[in-house]
Amino acid sequence: MTIKRIIAGVALALMVTACTPNDIGLGNAARANYAMQVVDPDPSYEGPQVANGAQTAAAQDRYRKGTVKKPVSVKTTTGGSGSGSGAQSN
């Protein structure tokens, strides 16, 4: 009878060890890929971060009148020979 108990115990131990624990790293690859595509997840800005009421009112007034200020062109790259959107550099 003891040999049967030993065999049953070994079989039970083998079945229990076959169970895998939850993968605590599940989703880490997706989070790592997302993090690689973020330039700066916690950017710091210079100057005032919130427009005051007068600036906002003036911007809305210009929008209603159709006299919106043209955005200033910003050069983001220096040369290169890649096939981009066809925009001309300044």
C-alpha cells in the first residue's frame, strides 16, 4: 500500500509542477514598444504654460474676423535626401 501512495504522491507532484505561474511580464513588450516611440514622456516647457484670458479672447476675436496670425515656420531638419512630403526647406 505504501508503494501506491508514493507513486500517487510523485504523480501529484508532477502534475502540480506542470502548472505555470501567471506571467507577470505579460504586456511588457507592448509597453516597451510604446515607450520607444515616445520622444519625451515628461516634457518640460519654457515660459507660461497656460494662456491668460486676454490672449484667449484676442485669439478668438482674430478667428471670428478671419485675421488669424500665420504660424511661424519652424525648420526641423537640416538637409537630407530622404523621400519626404515634398516640403521645401528654408
